[in-house]
Amino acid sequence: MIPGRKRGGFTLVELAVVLFVLALLTGGLATSVTAYLENKAYADTRENLERAAKALVGYTLDHGGAFPWADVDGDGVSDTGRARGNLPWKSLGLSRRQGLDAWMQPLGYHRDDALEVRDLGGNALTLPGGAVAVLWSPGADHADYAENGDGDAVYVQDGPVEGVYDDEVTWIPSTTLYETWAHAADVLRDSERAQLTLETMRRIQGVLIGHALLNGGKLPAADTDGDGRADSGRDQGTLPWRTLGLTPTEGRDAWNRPFRYHVDTTYRSGSGVALPDTSGGIRVFDSSGNALTPPDPNGPVALLLSFGVDGDAEGDNGDGDGFYTADVVSAGVFDDLVTWLSRPELLDRLAAARVWP
């Protein structure tokens, strides 16, 4: 080497070190990517299994409690009399992809009244005969674990064990199924109660109009002491059912709670014939704040309210400020029922009866 001249390039030792480090980095990265892809595959498969389980429960609600038969010819349609096979994704309203695991294999499906699931150690994950349907994927190796492929009523679910177990299994416990049925029945009953309550509220609106026709356009005050009679000077309270000639039952919603009642001050305190403008500040909005009624002097003359299934006020319905919330009933979100008698409707009826103007 010529003295004073810089050395160019790398020595063989330096190149070997660089290549060794690159190999380590590449190997580590490949391992990380492989692990990520494997975890994602199992997560996607679990998602499809859980979606399928929910679809199966929903199917029973629409088919008198019966599960579909399994698919054994690969067309996604249940085959009568076949309890074990592939998931009948088409009969469940799922897509073909939703009937496969992440390795593009059909999801297995077994319906029976007495299925069991255990872990690799034989410990029970269900009560004896406590599962009514089992769903599974054979996993990355494309082969069922022995216990999951022998066709009997016992299945195994556990964490992956290399070279031993990589299936993914889920099941529908009988208790979950019965609880779902019971809840659905309760929702149906509550839906029926809501419909009955709305019908009663509409009849009450007609009774209020009748009261106004007989009393010069005037509506009754609210009941504030629970005796069903109008209490002078009170705009808000419960419905004065006795004053309106109704029965105690007609003064309550289908959950046996008194109807709330709010009357416009003008139409309570004086003759609506002489003072047809509203002044009580009753307003109704939806849950997004959009107005459903106009403001004074053309606001509602009376409003009826039921607190619905849970008996609690939703939105603005419990603060007594004259602003109310009415919206589509949604279980667990909004269940109040609100109706109102508009000023134009009342005046039209008064005019038709020649009580006004």
C-alpha cells in the first residue's frame, strides 16, 4: 500500500460482518412478518366463526327455534337431515367468503342438542351436553385435530401447539340460545306495548279535542296529586283522566305508568276561542336537535308523554322546561313515546264544529 493514500472498499472481514448483520435483520423481519400474518389469519377466522354463530342464532329466531342443517355438497345450502358438515352460508344469508376461514377452507358446522367442548387437557369448556352448535376451522395445516374430525359430539379448543394443535373452534351454548330467545320475546312484547301505548295516546288526543269542543276551546289543567282530576293553574303533571271521562287504565301506558301531560298556558287558563295563539313554550325536537313543531304563537296546545320500556326520561323529556325529544324508538338508546295536539288541528276541529272563530 502506498503511504499516505486512503484505503478504498471493505476488507473481507468487514464485508462478512455486514452480511451477518443483514442476515440477522432480514431473519428477524421475516419472523415478525410471518408471526403477524399468522395472528391476522387466526383473528380473521375467529371473526368469521363469531359472525356465523350470530347468524345461526338469528336463523333460529326466524325458524321456530330450529338450526339449519349442514351443507355437505359445497353449494352453501343446508342439506336436509345432515347434522354435520360445512357451514350453510347461503342459507344463513352470508357471503361465500364469510363461510371460509383465512386459509380459504370451508368452516365446519355441527348441530346437535348435546355437544361438548374440552381443552387439550380434557377439561370441560362447556357444561355436559351444553353446546347446541359447534363451528370450527381446521387451521393452517388444513387438517382437523383428531377429536374434531371423528364425527362424535366432543370437540377440542385450545391455543396453538406447534405440530399438535392449530384448529379454531367456537360454539353456541344452550344457555345463550335460550337467553336470546327470551330477550327477543321481551322485545316483541315491548314492541306490542309501545304500539298499544301510541294507540291510547292518539285516542286521548281525540278526547282532548272533544273536551275543547264542549268547553269553548279550553283544555284541562294537569293533574299533580294523582287523583286523576285537573288541578287549577297547573300546566304540567299527569293526565287528568277523570276530568276527561276516561278510566284509570286509559290514563296509563302499557307499562302501567301514568301518562305525562303538558298543556299550553293559553288554552288552559283562558278560552282558546278568544286567544287562539299559544304561549306556553311547548316545543318538540328530534335527537339531533331538529325542530318537529313550530314555536309560539303556533306551538302545540297539548303534549302527551310515556317514558317507555325503561320508565326513564330520555333527552329533554324530564327537565320540565317545555322542550321535549321525540324520535324513532331504539332499544337501549331511546324509548320514550311522545305525541302532541297541534294548534292547527284543534282550531280546524273547532271551526268545523262552528265553535271557532
